[in-house]
Amino acid sequence: MNTFGSVFRLTSFGESHGEAIGGIIDGCPAGIVISAESIQKELDRRKPGQSSITTSRSEVDKVEFLSGIYEGKTTGTPIGFIVKNQNQHSADYDSLKNVYRPSHADFTYQSKYGIRDYRGGGRSSARETIARVVGGAVAKTVLQKLKVKITAYTSQVGHIRLDKPYTALDLTTIDATPIRCPDADLAEKMIRYIEQVKEEGDTIGGIITCICEGVPVGLGEPVFGKLHAALGNAMLSINAVKGFEYGLGFDCVNYKGSEINDNFYRRSDGKIGTKTNYSGGIQGGISTGEPIYFRVAFKPVATIMKEQQTVDERGKSVILNAKGRHDPCVLPRAVPIVEAMAAMVVLDYYLMNKGTVV
């Protein structure tokens, strides 16, 4: 289960402290102009060491394409790529070799496989998401031909919440602050809070909101291939994700049907649309043509700089004092990951429905 997608597929490989993270993208249409700069820009948004509210691990995270691109265009054959690991501090994990870290995958990986790479979590490390960002960046490039735009931003950190709808925000300002929140005043509060939590040796979680604009009507497969189910599967596969909701989500229980039904009407361009969009651009598991929007909840990073009680592989009680370089909050670096996964889902479903982007 290291391959994602049905037509547009990404297979990822590599570990946090191995030689490299890499992947193979299969099913990408031929003739797509690929800009190395735009792909690298997405990786730069995800890479560590961006600011005081991210891990201090310093990685260039430069992508090297090995196949599938000729004279700047996709050839329709598998696109192979790698991103080399260059700044591992594996010695930071030596004391954890036989210890199960609370809320990490140490115990479950050991129980499932009988072996695990304790250095940075190995395959369970969020560093694996490098491959997803590359795959998503390629998918975004294809989607540009279809005039589909995918944008994500931080909408909540701990108790600090952005209550404005995305339609009331200037989404071009998302990358103007390290936390990637399009409200400057709230962004500053979020940053100060994360810095406070970091100073305490702790971590904090939050929520990322994502909007997919320009998605055509009709994407989604009944009944087990519903578009929102695919998006949920994609988001819940991201490290530290604990929740997914689209449209009005869980808040819909507070309303009557007469209050949140999306009534249809004929727009000025002659096409059918809905006057409201509480359903989040998806009805019956199929896209309506309205913007798709959803929210993804991330838990606090499990590695904290405080003493924790746990056990070793023999079941002996031990006190854990974690070392290393870790994010106090995953959200700033998770924004491009959410966008990447959404892009791959939308493109995959478009190709399933249309077969081509031409």
C-alpha cells in the first residue's frame, strides 16, 4: 500500500534517515510542460527550517527527475524522481532504539513487521510526504490546463480560530506569514502561541482548510468511489491527521433541512448552479461544479521536549527524554501537503471520468 491513485498514480519510497525519499508518478498525460522551478517552490513550502515555528533540521530538498520528462515536457511514461536526505542526525535517536515513544508508530510497526527503523521513525516519518508534494505539484501543473485551482491555508491553531469564510479572505496572502494564515492579525497570534508552546517544550495542533475551485461537474464514482470519500482517504493518510470534514461537515447537525438545502437555479451564463454551497461542492459523491471545500484536523506533534512515561520492547517502564529537531506545530509545512493530496485526487478522478486532459 505504497501506491496512491487509480489512473494518476504515485508510488513513494524511502525513509527519514535513509539515502533519499523518492517516487514514481504513473499515468501522467504526455505533453505537459513541467517547470522545475514550480515543483521546487512547492517543496520549499514543505521543507524544514523555514522559520522559528518549524523544525531546525536543515535540508535543501532539491528534486532530481530521473525519467518521464524530455525537453521539459512529460512523455507519458513513468516519472521517476528522488530527493536526497543530507542533514540526518541519526545519533539523536540512539537512546530510542528499544523504546516505544508515546503516540508514535514505534509499537505498531514493531508488532506488525517484527522490525523497525527507529531513526526518525523510518517509513512512518512525515518526511515521506516529500514524494506526495512532488506528485501533487505535477498534478497541479496538469490541472492548470483545466483551470482548476487548489488552495489551502491554516485556519486554526489550538484555540485560535479563523471564523471568516474563505470567500471573505485574500488567499493570495497565505504565504505572507510563516503560519500560512491569510488573516495577518490572527496569524501573528497563532505564531506567538506556537512560540510559547515551543518554549514550554510542548506541541500544538490545528486545522487546515482547503478549497478546490474550477472542478467540473460529474467527478466521482458511485457508490464506493465517492469523491468526498477519496478526499477523506487522501487526507487521513497524511501523518498526524485526525479528522476530515467537507462542506458544512459536523456543523450540519445544528440546522434543519430547510435551512441548508442548496437550491438550484440557472446562472447568467445559462448553466445550472446552486444559490448556496453548504454541501461543499459534492452531492451524492459527485462534484456539482461549485467550489469544493473541506477541513483537515492535525493533532499536536507526538515528540515533545518533556519527560514522558513509557515502556521498552520488554515491557519495562522507562522515562523518555526525547532529543532531536522537531516541529512544535505541523501546520505550516502541512499546507502544501494537503494541497498536493487534493490535487492528485481531483486529477485522478478527472482522468477516470474524461480519460484525457485534451
